[in-house]
Amino acid sequence: MQVTRNKVATVAGPSDWFTGAVFIDAVAAPSGDARLSASSVHFTPGARTAWHTHPNGQTIFVTEGIGLAQRRGGAIEVIRPGDRVFFEPGEHHWHGAAPKRFMTHLAMLEVDEKGNPATWGDHVSEAEYAAAPSVEDA
Ligand code: MN
């Protein structure tokens, strides 16, 4: 048994992987054969991930605010607290906050045999992001 006390610093999301200000708190870290990785990810308004994939897929569970999520080739979905989204292994996608709202989600995945959680691609452009439906209409 190992207790990790609530004194670990919140980490800023690196600009290679995110647009805008994003902050990450660790929830579960892979260890030995256990591959579970979980994070609480806090997106400021307009902030989002870059396009990326996860080797074993990912579930996100929205806990606060209003967010957006999209798989490549699909429509942008508005997501709200209590919504969960599963991204298939290897599916290109992004997730983040709505333009004028904060959004926090739990992100849960299993890393691959090398400990890799994700493969990162291009940033979501302003034009791609602007295609989101209005949160008032969704
Ligand atoms: Mn993801």
C-alpha cells in the first residue's frame, strides 16, 4: 500500500501537446505491470489538446464546465459534466474546453508496454476549433 498525499504540484500542460493554458493533476500512475494512468486535466477557456492518439484508447469523464471533443472525420461534440467519451485505440482526436468556459475531465487510459500514453500530432487550428457548435445550441 502506498499513500500519495495531496501535496504534489499541479503541472502545466506542455505547449507541444496543448493550445492555451492547461493544468494537470496526477490521479493514478503506472507502476510495474499495472498500466493504469489517470489524470485530472483542467482546461482554461479555449484551451485544448493537440490532435493525438492513445495506443490502448482512452476514456474521459467530464467533472466540471463545458468542453468539446472530436475524432478525425467526425463532428465536434459538446460535452458536459457526467458525460464520458471513449476514444478507440489509434483513433485521432482532441478534447478541450469550450471557447468561453473552463472544463475539467478525468482522463483514464492504459499505457503501452513501453509506458507510452499517447502519440502527439498537429495542434488543433483556430479554424478547426471555430467549427464547434455553439454551447447554447448543443
Ligand atoms: Mn486523448
